[in-house]
Amino acid sequence: MNKKLLTIAMAAAMVAPLVATADTTVYGKVNTALVNTDNGTDDYWKVQNGYAGSRLGFKGTEDLGNGMKAFFQYEFSTDAQTNGGVTGGRLANVGLTGGFGTVVLGQVWSPYYNTVDVTDFMDLSGIGNSYYIGAARIGNVAAYVTPNFSGLTATIGTIIDGMPGEDGVDVYNISVDYANGPLTAGVSYLSNEASNMDQWGFGAKYKMDNFAVMAQYEDANDADSDSWAIGGEGYFGNNTVKAVYGSADLAGADYDVWSIGVKHSFSKRTFVYAGYETADDADIDVFGLGLQHNF
């Protein structure tokens, strides 16, 4: 049996007893795109994984009583362009949630990413949000999320990956977020003890009936780097049009990226999309047509 298919079978077997319960969900997406890349030297077409990679996940909860629940999540990257095998882990965590807030351990989306990277969309090539300088998914995490106070929440996260003779805490991450009505906004601070890096970022989005605007800014002192991006999206029936412009100064290397895309939804689970991206520093232009189905 193909090793990648065997990996999927083993993963499914591990969670099969859990799937039988009412509080466990199997979910995922299959996303494949036909992409043209012109990098100044070569111009070629390729069928590849789409902008939001295909994945297979399992998540669930257990009611522990007195308003408290346990939860878990496993999520794997999958290859939708060739044999459909598992290509890596994305998320793996377990936690408790209740009136006291939420405690989670494992691999998660970083609080910094959740707060700051509000302009990421339809990234066909890896250049679309290359102005983002923070971490995305992070492991060895212990995090606490406060209860919601009239739209205001705070998240305190640590990466604990110690060795003998060390205290074990490598990274501290604190985010404060506000969500109420059309406005979501937040600020996040991250300190990396190993690299002596301090970094902070801000993200905000304001959504009206048929239009939304968003912006983000980041600054990292160790590498003398900063970046910003602005974007907007419009909603027309089952269609969404979005455009983003981003600029970054990474230790003296300046570049600009812009993207534009359109999405048509056939249903809540299936849509087609087209996108164009360009990055001036890399002399690269990318155009793609894709199809995504969620389950």
C-alpha cells in the first residue's frame, strides 16, 4: 500500500471510535488550481494545490458538566494534485473551555497570526502575503484565552520547548482583540527569548453590508523589519471581489506585493475562484483558476 495512503488510513483508524460520537466532526477541504507562473525566466502552467491547502481534520468536544467542556483537534495537510496522500501535520491540540475562559495545549494557530494577518487571501504561489513577517501555526504551545467581555478578549500564549538547564519558555505572545458589530481589531506582542526578538503587530477589519476594508501593520526590532498592507472586498450576490496591496522592508530589502481575486459560490460548500498576484522584487506574476469543496 502507498505509504501516504497508509498514513491516512492509520489516522482514520485512530479517530474512528471518536467519530461514532455525536460531538466529533470530520471536516476538510479539497482545493486544486490551474496556475500560470511567469518568473521572468520561465512561463509555465501547472495543476497544483490551491491557495488554502487541501486538508483533513477531526475535532470534537465532551460536555464535562458545570459549564465546562473538553475539546480536541487533529488536522493534516493533504495532496490534492497527485495521489491524495498526507503531506504533513497542521494542527494537533487539546484543551478545556468554560466560564473561566479557554486553556489549550499543542500545535495551534499563533495568537499573533489570528490577530494581525487580516489581509491574507487567495495566495496561489506563496507571494500573496509574503509581507506578513509573523508566525502562523506554532507547536509546543500552552495558551489561555480570557472570557469575552463585551467583545474584548485577551490571549496569552507561550512556546515551551525546554532542555535540561533551561527554563523552557522560548516565546511569549500576548494578543488583545475586540469584535463588536462590523468592527474587529487587535494588537499582538511577541517576544522570542532565543533570538532576543521583540515584535508587535496590529490588524483591523470593518465590514459593511456589501463591502469591507482591512489593514495590518507589523514591526520586528531584531531584524529592523516592518511591513504593512491594506485591502478591500465587495460582496455581490454569490460573488466576492477582493484586492490587497502590501509593502515590506525586511532588513533593508524593500518590495511590494499586490493581489486581486474573484470568487463565485455555487453553495455554502463549493466555489470557484480566479486570482492574480505580482511581486516587484521577485519579478514574478501568477494567475490561477481554482475549485474548492468543503466538507
